[in-house]
Amino acid sequence: MIKKYRKRKIIRQLMIFPQAEGWDDVVKFPEVVSLNVGGMYYTTRLSTLRRFEDSMLAVMFSGRHRIPKDTEGRYFIDRDGKYFGDVLNFLRNGDLPPREHVRAVYREAQYYSLGPLQDTLEEVQPLAGEKVRQAFLDLMPYYKENLERIIEIAKLRAMQRKARFAKLKICVYKEEMPITPYEYPFFNTMLLL
């Protein structure tokens, strides 16, 4: 399902690139490609850009679409080029970006439909932590409403005590059967006890 979605996304994004005139009219790219990504210049091999055939970069440089060039003859991609180097490093040899770049590179991977990079970054902090946090929040119905109420109670306690903060002890329990894969191991151990 994810791959189908990503393929549809590539097709939608490529509508902005004019297709070559006829089916026989294929654009030829040099083996070494100079790029201008949002004003930042990169040079890479054509095979690097085509590494993952499902990606938007592979489709852009397949020869079926014309890509605009800047005044220096570099192929122009209208994106912020700050994190494109991290994308290229992954395409070249699988290097991951520094932790502080993970979210931004993940957005670039989504734009370029680089599924392997997206999948790899989802397992790296901070994205992995966000994934676990979201799974936990999915277990708690009415989380936002309860959180607002908890904050109100904490504010009232702090004002009553003329303090800058208040500590609250919160206990969460669930009366239903497990509904997510995260709960199954815990539930099975409870049955064995």
C-alpha cells in the first residue's frame, strides 16, 4: 500500500516536468551530472540519481522528462538545497544524516519519494521516538481532552500553593483487550501469571 501511494505521488509531482516530445524523443544525460538545487551546486553520477527506480529523482533523470537548466548549464531543481547533500550521501553509500538533520532530510526523502531513505530514517531518533510516542497516544482515548484537564488542575494547585509549578500523580489504566501490537506481549504475560 505504501509503495502504491509513493508511486502515485511521483506521478503527481512529475506533472510539473514537461515530458519529452514523442515517445522516441529521449533526453540524454551525461554520466556526470551537475545540479543546481535551490542555488546550491552538486555534482554526482547519473547512476547515483537513478539508484532507486521508484524515486522521483530516477524518474526525473530517466530521459522521459525535460529538466530546466540554469545559466551555467546545471540541471535545476527548485528545492532548498541545504539537505540535498545528505540525500546524495545516502544514495551514494547509505550514509545517514546527523541527528539534527533527520527531520529535514526525512521531508526531502518524502518529496523525492525515496522509500528506502524514509524507511531507514523512521528507525532513527528522533523519528523513532515520535513513532513510539504516537503508538502510545493511540492507546489513550481522549488524550488531548484529558491533557487539557490535567493542565487546568495543575495550574489551580500551583495558584493555591502560590508556587510556580505543581506536581500531579497520574495513573492510566485500560479495561479493554489489547488492540495494538505494542500491547500483545504485555497482555500475554498477564495471562500467564
